[in-house]
Amino acid sequence: MTSGTTPAPAAAPAAVTAAVTAAASGSWTLGDRTVHRIGFGTMRLPQTGRALVPDAVPRDREQAVRVLRRAVELGVNHLDTAAFYFSPLRSANELINRALAPYADDLVIATKVGPGRGLDGEWVEHARTPERLRGQVEQNLRQLGRDHLDLVNLRIVGTDSIAERFGALAELRQAGLIRHLGLSNIHPHQLAEAQAIAPVVCVQNPYGIGASPEQDAVLRLCGEQGIAFVPFYAIAGAGRESGTGGAEPAQVRAVAQARGVSPAQVRLAWTLHQGPHVLAIPGTGDLAHLEDNIAAGALRLSPEELALLQGAHTG
């Protein structure tokens, strides 16, 4: 496994604008694929409002397609998706296929397996056997219209052994169905267990301002080992699938007001400042929010601002 970073272009400490592209965030190498550090997560695309619920309201298809195409126009080359990202009438994978196929050579589409939902939208038991995991991989392949997946993250719930599950994915990697492997929602001992089986190019865990000390430790561990750390809920925080909600910490509001940017942009910028190995995958179904999120990659926070926001983080 090779990992590395290239420095981002310098930026003046002024408010960022929607004209900024994802390249301003710098880059990182996922295995042998180089991506910009600002990517795009598709969980919110299939519906409006809360995600991953049976009665979600389907988003307008053409609106979702426009958002995906605009993301790529603005330099996003790292998409995060899953077969279980769907609402009645809409599937994130199928929206990606419609909007972006045939896919650009530099586009990295990361998906995840483990969780599952029935046709009614209700959650079912996690896939734990090689047969079910292969079925989920093949489902992603069909929906995306591909003969291999760039990156598959094994999503975990709990602290038990992941050796059999990760080993099954490693076999699919050897067979050519998967290019790179990652982990999601894991503990440090599970990362070590997986690395003894096959290379791990990224870890996806919940992270942002206010995250727990345990997640701080996982972020640092990944940095020490040259593994990409890809936080989810970096903007939503405790809002999770429902999105942002509640009052922002005073420190976040102060920096946002001083810079003339949104609190979401401050949160994303702070997250990216936690290390060159940190990649962001904010998601939205709104074009204006998309452009704001991408522009956050050019926002360089001062040492004084970072110290202030650290107070909101450790709270």
C-alpha cells in the first residue's frame, strides 16, 4: 500500500467563494488512486429530509443528477455510496450510474458492505458470511454498472472479530472484483486485525467538532500509519441521518461570522486541518450547499482560530 499527500495551493485568509474547486483542498492517495481531499457523500441524495428510513420522501431525480454532475465539474473525484442508500423510487448507486457513466478515469467510487435493508426499507441483519458479502458486492456492481469496485469499506457494528468478513472481501479483491479495501465504524484492534489479512487504504468513522476522544485516537492512528481517515457526519454531528440541527457552539459561530462563511464550512475546514490524511465526504442534495462544501476546502484557518475551535471540540 502506498499513501501520500501533495500540498494544497496557498490561499488568502479571506472568505471562500463558490468558484473554488475541490483541487483547493489538496490531495491524498488511496492505494494507487489519487483523490482530492474534498469528496462527496451520496447518503442524502435519494431523499429529502432524514435518510435511511422506510418512509423517506424521494428527491427529484433530475435535481439529484444535477448535483452529482456539478460535483464532478467542480473537481470532486471521490464519491462515497452504498447499496443501502435508497428511498422509495431512488437509489444512490443508480443515480450515480445515470449521472456519471461512462465514468471518468480519475473518479474513485467508494462503497460499503455489511449493513442491509429490505425492499421495504427496513434494516435487516448485517451480512456476516462470505456468501452474503459477495452478494452485496455484486449488488453494488450491478447498480453502478461496473465490473469492479474501486474501494469497498467493510462497515462494522460492535467490537467482535472481523477476520472472516474481511477475509471474504480480501478474496474478492484477489479475484479482481475489488481494487482496494477499507473499514468503517471500527475500533483500533479491528484495524490491526484487518491489516494482518490485506492492505487497508482508509478508515471511515464518525468525526467532527465534538467527536469523542476515542475517535481522536483513531484519527491519529491512521495518520501514523499513512491510512486515509474519512469522517462521516463531519457537518451533521449528533444530527447524524437527520442532518444538521441544534445550536452551533459559539466558537464555530464566531469564526464563521468573522470569515463570512457558513458554520458548515468552518466545520469542514476544521476537520481537514486535523491532518493531511483526512478526507471529507460531505453530502447534500442542494446545489448551493454543494458549492459551499467544496469551497470549504480552500478555507485556511489561523492558529488562533484553530485554538478557539479546539475549545468547541473538547468542550
